[in-house]
Amino acid sequence: MQKPLIGLTGGIGSGKSAAADHFAHLGITCVDADLASRAVVAPGQPALARIAEHFGADILLADGSLNRTKLRHLVFADPDERRWLQHLQHPLISQYLRERINAATSPYVILVNPLLIESRQDSWCDRVLVIDVPEDLQISRTMARDDNSQEQVENIMRAQADRTQRLQAADDVIVNDQDLDHLHDQVEQQHKLYLKLCQTQPA
């Protein structure tokens, strides 16, 4: 029987990675779409050659790996380029994620994806958990963490589902507007809930 799949999402700067890290600390397999997006464009992968052909060889770093910062600035500034990249990557990322979800051995599995709703991978999930945070806090956290300008952060936010769309898709919500201990407490409450749901799953 396939294990229950919980989709974990949130906008940039929401703290979804910190939440996922704590689920992993509790022994739950977390399959991360960001890691998948890196794996499918690693040196030697066909997708990387396609990207270099499309954007030019200077999209690569000296070691032959992808200059992710430069690519991010290009695609978030141009919706057409972003759609081209998504069309290339999404099937490869989906295959990578499904393989790892199917191989998981924990009682349930977390699928971490900032674009869970946009990619429609929420349809894979038994429940959707949204890490929610006020937009001004998203901006200030991301600017401090990534040394991005406010304009860059706002461009990234516009490319993601807005806060209302995410909350409409949510079965569960963690409001992450306090410290890390508070976030961990809420993750542990959700973990207990999901373990109970596992026990009620039909055999």
C-alpha cells in the first residue's frame, strides 16, 4: 500500500525548509523538489545541455555546472523563459520525485515543493500543509538570507501562487511568524496528527 503523502509548501522565506528539516528529525522521509530540480540539471544530464544551448554557454560556471543565480534572474524577469524552463524540467522532476516517494519507508512521506500548487503536484497528495507567513516578513527574511533586493524577492513571489491561493489549497496550516522553537512545536503537533491518520488508513 502506498504511504500517505503530505505536500508541504509555502512562499519564499516562509520557513518551509526549516519545517521539513524538523519532520526529517522526527524520522519522516522528506522528498524535496528543490533537490530534484538540481539533480536533473547536474553536469552530464541532458537537461543541462539543453539549457546551455538555449541560454548560451555563459549560463554555466567554470566547472561546467549551472549558474543557478544567473538562471534564476533570467527566468524570473521573463515569463516566457520561465515557461520554457518549466516545460523542460517538470517531467524530469516528477519522475525523480515519484521514484523517491515510492522508495520511502517512513509511516508517511513529505513532498516539499514551493510550487506544489502551481505544478499541480498537490493532486498527488493526501493532505497539503502550508507554512504561512505575512508577506512583509517573507520579504525581510528573504532579503536578509539571500542578499537579494526587495525587487528580486517580489519578482519571485509574483511567480509563485499568492498567499490566498495557497491557503485555499491547504488542509493544514502552520503560521510561522515567531521563533524556531514555536515552528518545531507546530511541526510536532502535525506529526502526531499524521501518525493518527496513518493508523486509520485502510489496509
